[in-house]
Amino acid sequence: MTDATRRIPVITRILEANDRVADENRRRFAEAGVCVVNLVSSPGAGKTTLLEHTLPALRGGVRAGVIVGDIATTRDAERLAVHDVPVVQITTEAFGGSCHLEATTIRQALDALDLDSLDLLFVENVGNLVCPAEFDLGEHAKVALLSVTEGEDKPIKYPLAFQVAELAVITKIDLVPHLRYDLDAMRAFLEKVNPRLPRVEMSIYTGQGLDAWMAWLEEKMARAAKRG
Amino acid sequence: MTDATRRIPVITRILEANDRVADENRRRFAEAGVCVVNLVSSPGAGKTTLLEHTLPALRGGVRAGVIVGDIATTRDAERLAVHDVPVVQITTEAFGGSCHLEATTIRQALDALDLDSLDLLFVENVGNLVCPAEFDLGEHAKVALLSVTEGEDKPIKYPLAFQVAELAVITKIDLVPHLRYDLDAMRAFLEKVNPRLPRVEMSIYTGQGLDAWMAWLEEKMARAAKRG
């Protein structure tokens, strides 16, 4: 118990320091009129693939950018940079292999971005359904992605991600016929941990859910512009 | 940078304290003649399903037990307890929602297990491809599971898990025909991060790879018995 109880105050101090910087980031986003969306999920749930299909679908001259967090490699940034948007890759190996992004790492990444030239900034967090949920980056909304291949019960086993999110995107829905998967059970588990959480069930390859996602993004941007 | 650099010594101290307790655990495992295998993967890669099929397949009177780590719920323990083996569930919500098991949490769990009555102890870690890889629990071997649905590049994006593991189990291999997935690319990425890592490609539903997995377990137990 001693080690575990000792860790909790350490974690509390880290979170408090994080929140101060998150507030700073939030002010900078508001001043620049940028809406910031933080994507959180397990490894391989489809965050990069979602962005690959979102960036070309943005309409009305929306200027987007991406901050990508990974432990190692710049693969995701390379996949996104072909869409001709500013992409900043953070590899957390330089930060002790950190399993999540923190407000300070975002603040550093902002040095490499011209916020005034952006309307929408995506943060693709490190693939991890646990720790990224704990850290406020100053974003307007967290979005939790969950692949159907991960099983129905992940919302109740990893509740925080779905409690802090403002949208759940259920990915790879086209694979359901090939799995032993109970869609209704997953929906019930999501509702149990967060009854107010809207949900988009999506397949990038059939296109299902993409319109709903783009509409959610547009509404989020419109709200952020009003508040800013 | 200040927050990030401050965190690294904190993490170092936590790991040193962990390693001392891991050594204690290791001695207890050796004295009791128990082989301990620590399963590490992303959420939903199939750790519990693998154990559900491993426990009934154990031959020769092998007496097995399981320590299951989750942030919340006792679902996995309930799935495993029907196989009539001792199962201890750790829910890390009590430890600040910790995203991995530590040597001290294992030490506590051992209070609820009669080690002398076991030959084989599985530890099913929290679903997280990052942090569990950093923590020695005193186990004989870590096994990293990776589902094909997570994409080919996870070994190079989350290298530590595959560097500290003594076996990679590639799960859900029956789904490959339904994915846009390059098996050879995944194999090459694995080899890049750890050229000596043996690999079992597995489908619980077709049975592919189960024999190879059981043979690996038997060899691991035989080696642990010799050393102990």
C-alpha cells in the first residue's frame, strides 16, 4: 500500500500543474479563434484513419491543423501531412516514453503552429484508453473512439474516457458481421457510464457515420466561435 | 520542459521502488515453484479470451491461478472463475485509476492466493500497450498480445512492450481476410523492434496457434522449475 498511496499525491500535483497550463492553452485557443478537438482511444482504434478522411471532407474553407502524439515514430504525422495541413508530431520518447499528452507538451507544440491561421486543431493523443482521459490540454472537447473489435464492455472497464468525452465514435462498424459482437450490449454499456454521451457509429470504408461526425464538428466549431 | 523534466526523476524513483518489491515477489515465486506469466496488450486484444481457452487446455495436472488487473469492474475475473481456478481481481480504481499493475499490487494480491498450491500463475494486466511494459512484477516472462485489428505498425509505435516480452501472440488472425491488413508488414515491424522475439499467430475460434502457445507455456514452466 505504501507505494500506491505515495503515488496518488504525486499524481495530484502533476494534474494541478497540468491544469494551470491547460487554462493558458485554452486562452490562446480562444484568442486565436481555434476550435480544438482531442481524440482519445486504444492503439489502433482508427484515430489517424478518421483524420485522413476528415481533413479532405472539411468544407467552407475551414483551415485545419493536427498535433499528433506518439511514443515513437512519425508515421501518423507523415500519413496526415499529405493532406496539406500543418502537422506537428510529438514523440513522447523524449519525455520518458509518456503514455499521454500533457498541457505542457501541447504548449511546446504550439511554438511550431501559427494558431491565427487555423480554425480547427485536432490533437491525436497517444493510443491509450486510460491516461489521456485524465489530462486537460485546454481543448474544447475530447472525442473517445472505440473499435467494435475491442469488445462490448470497454466503456464500463475504462469508464473515465467515456465520462470526459463529448462524443463517442464507434469505429470499424463494418466488421460486426465477422465478429461475435452484441451492438446493443455496447450501446447499453456506453449509456451506463455516460447517459448523455452522443454516439456516432462509423465505418470509414462504407462511409457510415461520416456525415454525422462532420455535422458534430461543425456544431462544435460554431459553438467555440460564439464563446471565443 | 520543466514539468516534463521534473516527471522523469519521479518516474525513476517509482520504478526503483517497484523493482525492489518485484525481486521479493520473484523470490516467493521461486520458493513456491510457481511459473508466472504476465499478459500485456491494448484493451480488447484478447487476454481474457486467451486465458478462457488456456485454462481448460492445461494438461498433466497443472494447477493454475490468475491475477486480473482492471481499472473497474470484476467482469474478467468472473469470466475466468468459471474454470474453477483461483482468481484474484485487482481493480486499480482504488489506486488512483492506475493504468498498469505494479509489484506492490501483486504482492497484495498474493495474500489472497495459496502460492504453494499453484504451478502456473497468469497475470492479466490492465489493457494498455504502454505502461504495463515498464513494470517488473517479478514474473518469469511477459507475453505481448497484439490483435490484427490494431494495424500492422503497433510494434514500432509501442516498442517497449515488444522489447521486454519473451513471446508475441498475434490474435484474431481469422479476421485478416476482412481487413486491409499486411501480415508481412506486421512481421517485419516485430522483427525490427525485437529480432529474437518468437511469435505465435493465433485464432481462438479456428484453433490456429493454440498448440504452439501451450507448448511455449510448458517449456517456460519446465525452465522455471529448473531455475527455482
